[in-house]
Amino acid sequence: MKNVFLFSFLLLSSLAFSQNFDDIGLKHNQLMKELIEHFGSDVTKDNVAELSSNYLTNKEEYKSVSFTKFKDYSTPDVMLEELKDEISIESYNITKQDIESLEAMKDYNEVAEYVEERRQSVELNEGDKSIYLSFLSVLKHSAYLWDENGENAGQNIGGNGINAKINWWKVAGCDAVGAIGGGIIGGGNGALVGACVASACSGINQW
């Protein structure tokens, strides 16, 4: 399975890194804005995964995409544990350290600074580095999307304009781990869809 993991993320690089590091994170935020606008007042914790997946995979470019569907979207560390046997131990340990560091960060600016430092300093083999960079890109931009001092996506979730008091760093972490899980079996598009489904599920679970 780990050989499949490395191969699929070499394929991921053709989308995520074709222009620059930020591409996959920016695309994630664009899709999330569409998804949140699509949600009506009938979205719930019980149906959010299905609604998110159906909306995204009905888009022409994602019709045939595969992605990991997690058993539990509540926290990024729980999600990462579900992937422990699917990724290298080096990637697992580094990602676990990042997740543990998130809670102490005050806002998306701190996340962006942290991401840049990790992007430059962490050394991994080519396949593992591809997955790690997609994780970091989604983490950086998702933090901005969900932080109440950034784009504050929580105020619009459920289509009712009520601030959901979203724990932004927790959602950002879930998004980023969702990108890892999606990319394992679905390449670049799998990473995007996996991150967005994780984002919606984590956000709704806190609402």
C-alpha cells in the first residue's frame, strides 16, 4: 500500500505544484465557498458528508474521483490515526507534530509563518514530500478561510448567516489531513475533494 501511496502522490504533483505551492490550497478555498453557498438550512451532521461528496463529484472535473471517506471527522489527530498504516512513518510523525502545534497558534498569520518554515526545513523523499506539501498548502489556506479574522466561513455555514463559532484551527487541520487521505487513492483531485468533505464535516460538527 505504501508503494501505491508514493506513486499516487507523484501523480498529485502534476496538479498541486504545476504553478506554485499555493495552488491546491487556493483551489480548496474556492471549492469550499461554492459548497457553503450550496448548503441550505437542511444540512446536518448526519448528511453533510453525503451532501458534500455528491455536490463535488457531480462537477464534471471530479465525476470519477476517488477519495478516502473517514470514519470520524471530529479532530485532525483522530483522522490521522486512520491513515497511520497507509503512509510512511516519517510522514506520519511529521504531520502529527504539525497537528499538535496547531492548537497554540492564535490566528491564520501564525499558521502561514509556521507553514513556510516547515515547507523550507522538512526533508522527505520525493513521494512523501509531495503529500506533505499538499497538506501544508491546504492547512495554510484553510486557516485563512475559517479564522474569524480571515474569511470567517463559519458565519455562513448552514445557509443561515449565524456565526457558528467554529474552532478554525481544528477545521483547518481536518481539511489538511483530508487532503492526505484523498490523494492516496485519488491523486490531485482526490486530495481536493477529500479536503473539502473533511472541511464541511468538521465545520458542521462544531455548529
